[in-house]
Amino acid sequence: MTQQLFDRLFIVEMIYGVLAFLSLLFIVAPYGRHYKKGWGPTMTARWAWIVQEFPVFFIVLLFFIMNKGYENIVLTIFLLIWQVHYFHRTFIYPFRLTSPNKPYPMVLVVMAVAFNVINGSLNGFEIFQKNQYDLSWLISVPFIIGLITFTLGYVINKQSDRILFAIKRNGSEYQIPTGGLYKYISCPNYLGEMMEWLGWAIMTWSIAGLGFFIFTVCNLFPRALSNHKWYKSHFKEYPKNRKALIPFLV
């Protein structure tokens, strides 16, 4: 991959993010609780998650191996951090779904695959191919702040998912979630994921990381607003002081 191709793909990713943000403010992506017919062929939710997440897991690993990232402890740590998220998202999360056969529009899978190929290539190139890190990076301010932010976001994300899974395991498809940050917001799982990739952007101090964070916000912010609206419309007793995504603010 060349710098010229990187620059072009980054522009594509940013345009993709802006279009996603604007469209999702008016059209709710039809999966999960918002699923509805009329979006073409579908596949099961389990296989949809596996298919759409695997490319980014594989591409970054490929960049790491092809550029001998294993010879650099910083790159090895970066890979482990990246794959902690994507191994779970690709190979564990789909098998924890309580409704694995729920329909999932294939058009969304294709769009997710396209983004993940671009995003994996951007991060793989800038972080693992260009390799601008030496051992001292591990004690740098960006790395330490970024790692703390990523870790906190990961914990919030996984704790929130566990609460939702527990609700469904108890035989209820949907109910008002409680515990953790659900006390303050409707979508702490989305907030956690945003924090993860903000942490990644800071710890790698990279354009690719920043682009990933921006796209994550563009994608999940409107989804959080839609979920919050859905909860309020389906549960009359929904807490009035609970926000959508950011405690006490939004």
C-alpha cells in the first residue's frame, strides 16, 4: 500500500462517515430492535456479525505479519489491543447472541465489509507498515492516556453488553436495562466503543486512528438517539432523566 492510496482511502472513509451520520439521523438502520422488512435479502444475525467483522480482524493481522511487526514490542502490543476487540466481536459476540437467527439485511453487511476493509487497510498501513514507534513510545503521554481511555471504554462496552445479554437470557426480548451506566444513559455500550477508538487514536497518535474514531461517532451517535427514542416510546415508565449517550448531556 502506498501513501497516495492511503490518502485517497482516508478521504473515502470521511465521506462515508458524513453520509452515514446524515442518513442515520433520518433512517434507522434496520437491524436488532429496529429490524423491518423491505431491505432486500437477509442472513442470520450470527453469520452477519462474523462476515462483516472478519475482514478487519484479518487485514490488520496481515499487515502486522507482512511487515514483521512481531519484531517490535510496541507494534505487538498495538496488535493485541486491536485484536482484543475484534477477536471478541468476530468469534465470541456472535455466539453469545440470544437471537442468532434473527434476520439481518445483507445490504448492511456489504456496507460494513466495505468500511472494515478500508479501515483495516488504513490502520494497517499507517501503524504497522510505516512503523514510526520505538520502545520509548510505551512511556509516552499519548500511549498512557490512550491505553487508559481504551481500557475504560472496553470495560464499559463489555459490562453493558453483559447486562443486555442477561435480560434476554431471562426470557425477555426487551426491557428497561439497569445497572452500570444504564443508570444515566440508554446506550453505554456505544459510549464504551467510542471511548475505545478515541483511546486507540490517542495511543497510536495516528490519522488512521482519528478517522476510525470520527467514523465510529458518526455511526453510533444517531443509533444511540434512535435507541433512546425507541425505549421512551415502548416503556411509559422509562426514566425521564436518562440521556441517550452522554450522562447529563445528550
